[in-house]
Amino acid sequence: MSDVVKNWAGNITFGARRLHRPAGLPQLQDLVAAGGPLRILGSGHSFNRMADTTGDLVSLAGLPRVVEISADRATVRVDGGIRYGELVGPLEAAGLAVPNLASLPHISVAGAVTTATHGSGVRNRNLAASVAAIELIRGDGELVTLRRGDEDFAGAVVGLGALGVITALTLDVVPAFEIRQYVYDDLPRASLEQHLPEILSAGYSVSLFTNWAGADINHAWLKRTEPMPEGLFFGARPADGPRHPVPGVAADNATEQFGVPGPSHARLPHFRLEFSPSTGAELQSEWMVPLDRALEAIDAVARVREQVAAVVQVNELRTVAADDLWLSMNYQRDSLGLHFTWIADTAAVLPVVAALEEQLAPLAARPHWGKVFTLDAPTVRSRYPRFADFRALVQRYDPKGVFRNAWLDDILG
């Protein structure tokens, strides 16, 4: 491969022979028909080798952009290479919006869907749960469409790239709405003990940020459809200036705060589309635990607080509602997500990741598919009741292993 291709964070250098950028579906189908191995590269916002391959990488960024709103204005059909940042503008122009967004709008829609990536909110499901139909090229080159309610649908949406190339998605949309964002400093740990459910449900989307330098939460970020009452928020003070999620980092690339209303797509993400998201040089991990055991999870992290504090930039606590997608981290359970942005030092981070996983084991924590984790594959499989069904689905859709790689071989067993 003439150009060295790395993931977004730069911690993974892909071992592919070639990188293809097909301009249309016929070229894409020809690539699949050639037999692989192939892996699809979205925005590269993954932190492990799930997208790596010794064969060929395929980027769908060159496909023609598609934003087709249905006649009833309930759904939008998009191409497999579009990013959320490219989608939200046309939707806003039509008076529509997606129900929720991840922390940054720079990621590809298909990549977010196939890994069950999410935003936050006790009533908001992950981004994959908004999929009403999925179109993909299977390992035999056939283009198939699955719709919500079809037999294979719930197994195919969060597919880890194992079933085929996602060429288009149909997503649920809602009437456009505005969000106001408020930030509070120094939320006392005692408030979590006494009021955690109320805190996490105090907005359309709520995130708590801590670097574990102490017991308290550094910042509480509330994204609301209604104005926030003046005064303290469960003991936390209104921020006296704009904040970045990582304590001490300049807030230039963070979305607007202080309760200024704006389109949902300009407030639900933490980071502005026109800037580089987050801090850039970092690793990320995330685990989902049952929401009704959230305090146990926070206590579990606190038991290894000093180890975490030595290598973490920030830990975000957020909620995701349950869904019925087989490999969703939120399958059949409302969840608390424990998202860690680490320093860019794999050797220093991995022992801490393992220590956290040991502490979270009694909660059957499910790691985010696209992030750094050390759990062995049998343990990961055991936490998904429909995993055997998913494995059978992969065998039917890709019997020759066109889309397999070493990471998938390990996960699937």
C-alpha cells in the first residue's frame, strides 16, 4: 500500500495491501466478488484492530452522498459513507433531525451503527436503534435489504462489519428541535450517593466528567430542551466560563454552553464539527453496565482510582436506554456507560484497563466494540445472550470469510 493508513488516534497502523475508494456500487460489488479479505474503513474512530486486515481496506467516503427523506418525513435514507456532520445540515433544512448524536459529529453513520455507538440520555437508545432498514452487500456479492421486523434484522444492524458492506441505511428522524447546554463544576460525590437517578435524568442528555483526581465530579454537562433553573445543581456550581470535557483543556472546540438555545445537532455533540474533536492524541475505552447498578460501577472504579488517575485524561459517565439489537452493548438493559479517554501510551494504559475490567466483572460489563479492552473473547461472548445466533448469521451471510480478519476470528471463535 503506497500510503500508510492509520486510525483516527494514530495508535493503529493498518496492515492492508491496498486501500480502495470506490466511486459507486458496481465497483464495490466487484471488490467483494474478488473474494477478499476485505474490511471497511469508516472514519477510523476505533481504537483496536477491528477494522484491520492483511487483505484490502475499502473506504466508502467516495460514494455519492445520498440524503433521501421519505414522503411521510419519518425516515431518511443515506449512503454507506456519509458522516453525521454531512447529514445534519440537509435534515435541518428540511425541518428534521436525528433523535440523538454521539459526542462528536465527525464519525461515519455506518461505522457508528455497526459498533452500537451512542450519545446519552436515560430515554435515548444508541444510534443503531434508529435504523429502520439496512442495505448491504453480502460475502457472495448479493445486495440485500433488511427492514425492522425482518427475521435477521436485529442481528444484522450491529454487525461488526462481519456480514457485509453497508451500502445504505434508513434512519428514523424526528421534527427538528433545539437544545440548551449547561455546565456545572464540582458535583459532590455525596450528591451521587443521594440523587444519582435524578442527576442522570435532569436533561435530554446528561454527561458527568471526572479525571479521578478526587472523589467529586469535575463537570456535569446537561443538554436540555427547557431552560435550567438558576442556582446550584445538586451542590455543583454553574461554570463561570466555557468548559472542555477534559479538565484544563481550552474550550475552543467545545459546543456552545450557558444555556444558549441552538439546533440539536449543534448542542448534543460535545465538540464542534468545524474543529478537531477531543484532544487528538488519546486512547479510549468504554464499558456498559446495568443502569440500576450505576453506583456499584462508580465504586468499582474508585477502588482503582489512583491507577486510573495516572493515565486518564477524563472519564465520562452517561446513560443509554435498552434496545433489542443482538450485539448492542445495551441489549435488553438500560445502561450506564463508563467512557475513558486515556493518554496515548498503550503500555501504560493496558494494565489499568485490565484492572478496571476485573473490578467491573461482577456487573457483566460489556466493552464498546470499537475501543480498547483486554477481556478474552469467551468472556465477551458470554455477555450477549444472542451471540450464538449472531455467529450463525455470519456463517450464512459470509460463508467464505470475505469480511473476516484476525480480530473477528477471535471474537467469533
